[in-house]
Amino acid sequence: MISLSFRGGINTRVLRLTIWNCDQPAGSELAMETYFRELSDTLCAGLADGEVLLLNYQGETSDFARLNHNRIRQAGHVHHQALELDLVRDGRESGASMPLCGSLDADLAQARTLLDRLRTQLPLLPGDPHLNYATEVHDSIHCGEDRLPEPGAALETLMEAARGLDLVGIWAGGEQSRGFANSLGQRNWHAVDSFNFDWSLHGEGGRAVKSGSAGFAWDPAVFPARLEAAAGELALLENGDEKALVLQNLTDALDALETSGSVPASKSAQ
Amino acid sequence: MQPGSLPGTDRTMKQEWQPVIDAFKTVVPNVDFWSLRLVSEETETLRVRAGVVQPPSLAQSRGVHITLMDRGGCAYAATSALTREGLQAACDQALLWLEPSRRHALFDAQQLPRPQRSGSYTSTVTVPWEASSLTEKLELLQEINRMLQAGDCIVDRQACLSRCDTGALLLSSDGVTIEQTFHHIIPGYAAVANRGSQTQMRSGGGWGSARQGGLEQLEDFGFPDGARQVAEEAIALLEAPECPETRADLLLMPSQMMLQIHESIGHPLELDRILGDERNYAGTSFVSADMFGSYRYGSPLLNVTFDPGVTQEMASYAFDDEGTPAERSFLIRDGILQRPLGGAASQTRGGLPGVANARACSWNRPAIDRMANLNLEPGDSSFDELVGSIEYGVLMDANRSWSIDDSRNKFQFGCELGRLIKDGELRGLVRNPNYRGISATFWRSLAAVGDKRSFEVWGTPSCGKGEPNQMIHVGHASPACVFRNVDIFGGD
């Protein structure tokens, strides 16, 4: 697997997401934005007079690990790419979606099959009085920077910090990408790398403190600090000192408002 | 349609997937055990709202889920990139997770049972989707829309009809091959009536539910024949009195029994919840492992089965998604808790018997413990006898709202339609009927169970659980049931 450099209009980065084209010579690979653009250009070029095509792309390349008792319950990787097609003609609209398998020829063939199906369907439909789609062209491209650690490395630090504690939750991180194209010439692309660690710390008698963090960059110092605070809150719950806990949460919230203007995402539950 | 053949093709599922299988076998690493689950799904949806045909949609999904187990570790990778390179990359990613999963495993994957038996399953379809043309289906939905327009106070109305065809193929390194083909039909209609500040909605025709099979299932759902009645009930509810706040008997129709079974029997009996896996998201359970075999869950009339063999029910299958053969089992017998809803992995972890309910919502998720077909077995009371047994109470039909705590114990549920019962006779409509209870004791107030004549097959296509989230279909079949001395209230 080789990642191709992609020079975006706004940011410059190396796209982690890679697509393989088995119908091209070995080693020939297209970055996903380029792939989507080529797919869109080809499909739009094949339209009949009077047809309008709207294309939406969704992609995800991410890792996840579910934790229970501060151990790994399930861990894995998801690579998912899909294309939505909406065909409009004579005030009628019909839509379909399909997975992208990574072979440009195969994906184009499947998209054309679906378009033919939509073409057959459209004359059977009445006019859509609510039909509405954007006709002004606004291009955009955004490719975020990958500032995430290797998933396994992130998990190691989390579980080490929570050693001996009953940590439950999910760590998920990776790239999400979205694309739009239409036969009027508009092209949009948006890709970002982000993580979400949604977790809770559990104690005796069903008591728990819920917390979480998410962002575009991973700071290994954040979780230990939040974990320490959660452990303190859990101790207050287990000691039956809910009043002290409420006061502490109020103080934390006021401090956060003074310093950053936002309240940290943390709540306690029993 | 031949068993195992894909919708719209003459090729079997195995033939369709063979290039991907061949490519996978060239890249799969040398591990103790692997499995490959290949899933292809197509969903077509038609809808007419307020007399306007909505754009039809056709959604296709296709991908593979890889499981690798080696020296006690277990890791997954799922991909829609079905080229050799895509499969190679997926295997590489799963391999990266094997070592952390081995070092920090919640349980030893070496102890997990592996699929042993090959087999196949196909939904029974009598009248296929294609038996009716697109034009005919849209005209049927338009006709329902016209029936739903029962008066000027109907402010919204819609009818929909969907099909979902799924092919799932499971292969393992031990040579097991399981082919399963599912055909689901998802119909429904609803009308919303408004007058002043009062708004009422009624639904029917299978709204919120689904069945395995083809268009032959529509008649059982009252699709389209019940549409006029649904709209007239929505209008009548506008002027109906509020459901009284009282403690009285409750007669739940099968469309609400579905929700009652789902929330206060199904979720609490999921073994992964009991083992704590879901504490951060879906919740925990008031049921603990030591209760199985002795705990009185309900009255002696309560018999609940895990039944994957009801032909038209949504989650009928021959094998779960980890390859465990599915068999009918009692979860609750004569009111006593027997076994949890736990698949092979949870059974091993918990040291408890279970059922074949390790299920994944699609190719891109690993299997977890889910409900499948969870049914309340019929009793021996006719519907008239159920009504006749109630001196004062309320009949409730069609779920409208639900709220239940993290451990699936304390709940309150609302229905679309209520009807008073006095001195053993059905009386007038009441609007906004609700009731509340506690799962641990509610089922002990089960006083009468309807016979086979009131037994109906329901379910929901959208049971949510798991991290990453998984939305999956489950079946619930039940007769009408009577509960004594329940907290009932209205919308005031």
C-alpha cells in the first residue's frame, strides 16, 4: 500500500485514505478525492440532455476499541466508502446508493447500472412539487491534518492510566470524508481526522461518573487529568457525599466558563 | 427464487462472492482461526405523503467483515474495498489490533467455541416484490393516502412500503460455510389529526414493524384495508376524554406487548449488558447472573421463548452471525427465569447457557448479543374472556412513546389509543393513555394471556445498542395480555 501526496486547495497533507484500482497496472493508486472526481466527471459526462445528476460521497477509515473493566472487549478497523446518486429530469427525482469497492471500472459499471434503473423509473413517477436543488456552483476543498497517534499506542496510554480502575467505553479515531458533485459542475470535498473517547468510570453499587473527550489532535496529558477528577467524583458518590460533588461540579463549571467560555463535558450518574 | 440466490440474479451467493473469497484466501495471515462474513443488502423504499409521491430510493450495501484469532487475541476489520489490495489492507489492520487485544484481552479468545456446522436458510416468499409493478405500488400508496384523508382535520398522512433483501455468507478457517438469504417487507401508514391545541396520531398497516416474506404479508397488517379506520380513530381521539389517572387493570394489545417485551424482558436479559459491556452506552441490567434458574420474573402464566423458527417473524434464521445454530429455547418458563440472551462468547464468559443471538447489523460491525425473535407464548383465554375478566381498566394499543431506566427496570410507556373497560365490556375511547411500572415486579401482575387467536407477529427494524452503534431488526410476537393493578395515567 502506498499513500499518494495530494495537494489540496486549502491545506496540504498526505491523504491516509487510499484507493486501489485493480484494473490499473500494479502500484497505480488514486487518492480518494481524485477518485471521486474522476468517478463524478465520467458519470456526469454520460448524462442525456435534460438530466441533472447529484452525487454524494461518504467515506470512513477508522479504528475502534471497546473497553470493559479497563480491558479490550472488541477492537477493529472499518473502511467504508459509499456513493449516493440522485437523478433529476422533467421535474422528477429518484435516488440510489451503492458501496464503492475500490475498482474504478467496477464502481463505474455499478453506478451506470443504477443510473439506467433510475432512468427507467423516472417516467413512471409524477412530477415532484417539492423538487429543489442548488443550481449555483460553489466549489470547496478541505483536507485536515492527521494529528492522531497510532490507535494501539493511544489505547496503551489510556489503559495504563486507568490501571486498577473499572473503565468502560469506546475509543474511535480516524478519517471521515464527504464529497459532493453535480452535473452543473460543482465539486466539494471535506476530509478530517478526529478521535472520540467516550468513557465512564464505575464504582460500587452501580455508581458511575461519565466523561469523554473528542478532537482533531490527541493530547496524552488530557485523559489522566480527567480520569483523576472522575475518580475523585466517584469517591464522593461512593461516600454518599452528593452535596460535595454538586458543589465541586459547579465550581469546575464556573472555572471553565471564566477561563474558556465553555463548560467541560462531564456528568455524574447513579 | 432459489435458496441462496441474490435478488435480481440467477447466481448463488457463493458464486457471486467467489472472486472475493479467492482473493481473501491469498492474503489472510497465518493465525489460529479466521472467519469471513460477506454481506450484500439492497433496500428499496416507496413513500407517498399528503398525496405526493416522494422520490423513491434504492440503497445497496456490500462488504466483508474479517475476524482473526491468534494466541488468545481477537481482532476485526471490515471493508467495502473488495479488491485483493483492499482485503490485504483490512487483514493488515486487523493484525495490528491482534497484539493489543491479546495483551489486554477481557477474556481469552482461545476459549471461545468455533462454528462447527455448515448450513443455509432462506426466507419464505409467496408473493415477491416484483409481482406488483412500481406503478401499481405507487397507486396503492396513493389509494391509502386517499383513505387516510378522512376529514378536514387530518393535517398529515403518509403511506410507505419497503423491501430489504440481504445475503449473508459466513466462512471459517475450519471449512464451515453458512449461507443465509433474508427478504423483509416493511409497510405502514399513519394519519395526524389536529383541532385547536389537540393533535393525535394513529398508525397502522405494520407501521414501525416489518416481517420476513413478500407482499403476501401485507394483508395480515391490514395494509391497505385498515387505513380508513386509523384516520377515523385519529379524528375521534381529538374529542375523546383524557385517559384517567388511576390504578386499574391493563389490557395490552400485541402491538404494545411488542414494546413491553422488548424493553423490560429483552434488554435486561442481554448477557453482555449483565456482564457490563454496555454500561457506558446502552446501560446495564437489573438482572444478575445468579438469578437464572430460580428468579420469579413473572406470574406462572409468563412463558417467553427465543424462537428463530417463526416463518414470517423478522429475526428468524438458522445460524447467528458467529455461526451458532439457532434453536427455540425458553428464556422464562412458568414465570421462572431460565437463561439469558447470550451468544457463544457471552456464554463462555458468563458460564451460563444462552442462545444463538450474536448478531451484527451489517458487514461493518462485529456481532454482539442482540434480541432476535423474542416471543410471549399464547395462553388459553379468548379476547372476549380477557375483556370480560376486567371490572375496571384500560385497553391500550400501538406504542407511541417509551422511557425506561439504564438497568431496564423502572419504565413508563404511552400508546396511541386507549379504550375504557367497565364491568367486563369495552367502552369509549380515551386519549393519551400511559402506564408505568417496574420490570422486576410488573410481569408478576400478568393475570391473563390471550390464546392463539389474538397472537400477532410484530417487531421493530430499529433496536439500537452497541459501540459503535448498531441498529438491528428484532421480532416480537405475543397475544393480548391482562395485567392487574397497574398505574395508569393520561396526558393532562
